[in-house]
Amino acid sequence: MQSGEVASVSYLSPSYYDMPHISKDLEIIPVMCGVIISDEVFHHDQVVSQDEERRKRRMISNRESARRSRMRKQNHISELYSQVVHLQSANCQLLNELNRVITEYDQMVDENSQLKNEEAELQKKLEKCDAERSK
């Protein structure tokens, strides 16, 4: 039976179904189920293949996204490493400059101390000369 014949069976008189050799369930449902099952199987296969295709595309997309993420991470790490090298170099230069300034400061402090001692000696000589003059 074909799907077109199902409709014609439903129009038969109720006495047709009362016949012992014909079952309403056996007459209509197998035909409908056959059509429905074949449509459902086809639809199910389409859905499964569409779902499978989506899953594959998603998997490929996720792999590509993960690859790009790893590349971004590697680039970021490279940039950070470059910054570390640059900052270490700048830090070294600043430390050298600081040491130079500290050394100059220490020399200035020593020179200042010597000049104060020299001033004190000269002041004593001046006072001694003034004392001898005033005599």
C-alpha cells in the first residue's frame, strides 16, 4: 500500500473495520508507520549528518582557535621576554649611573671635608697673624 491509499482506507465505512479478517490497526498503522519511519529515518539521518557536520566544523574551529590562542600566548611571552631584556639593560645602566653618582658624592664629601680642615687651619693662621699684629 502507498501513502495515498491510507487516506482512502480512512473513508471506508465503519462496517469495513468490523470484518474479522481486517484489523484497523494492521491496515492503517503499518502503512503510516512505513511512511513515517522512512521519513523519520531519512530526517534522522539528515539531522545526524547535520549534527555530525556541525560537530566536525566546531571541532576544526576549536582546534584553529586553540592554535591561534597558542600563537598569541607565544607572541605575548616573546614580547614579555624582550621587555625583560630591555628592562634589565636599563636597570643595569641606572645602577651604573647610581654607582657613579655615589662615588662622585663620596669624593665631594671628602673634598668638602678637606676644604673645611684647610679653612680651619687658615682661620687659625689668620687669627695668629692678627694677634701678632695687634701686639
